[in-house]
Amino acid sequence: MTYVVTDACIRCKYMDCVEVCPVDCFYEGENMLVINPNECIDCGVCEPECPAEAILPDTESGLEKWLEVNSKFSAEWPNITVKKDSPADADEWKGVEGKYENHFSAEPGEGD
């Protein structure tokens, strides 16, 4: 098992999860974070830290797509280990549907 970041993170990118991860397995895209499933130790400390409820265990049904997205982009995006400020409009995007189809960016973030 591993944890994955879903589209609920897109345009929210709160980063509270980054601060608590003991193995630094988060990677930063332009407008979301992903978890490297090969580095995640399944401790679960990140899940309750996410205000957008974007982090879920991959054992939940229907998350195969998110396991692929996390695997692919954690190999391409820079590692992030220190919390940064969330986007100013993050709260406005919380709970918005269809963010992957309409707002996902494959561009990398800055990382640490």
C-alpha cells in the first residue's frame, strides 16, 4: 500500500503534508503535489494534514489513475521537503470538481 495525491490538490497545494512526511516523498508540480509510491512508507501521517482531503490510501477503489499520475510525475518533478505558502486563492479551489480535466499542469514546480 501507498498513499496518493488526487485532483483535490490541484490549485490548492496546501503543503501541510510536506512538513510531516518522515521520508520526504512529496514532489512539486506547478499546481499540485504528488507522492512517490516507491518512497512512501505508508505511515499515513500526511492524510489528516491535508485540508483539501486530497491524500488517500491507494487501497480505496478507483484510485488506479492517481497511482499512475503520482508514479509518473514524482519521477519528473522536483522533491519538496519544506512547506511553502499555498496559493492565495487555494480556499476558492477546495472542493471544485473536474480539476484534473480542466486545470492540471504537467509543468514542474520549484521544489526545495
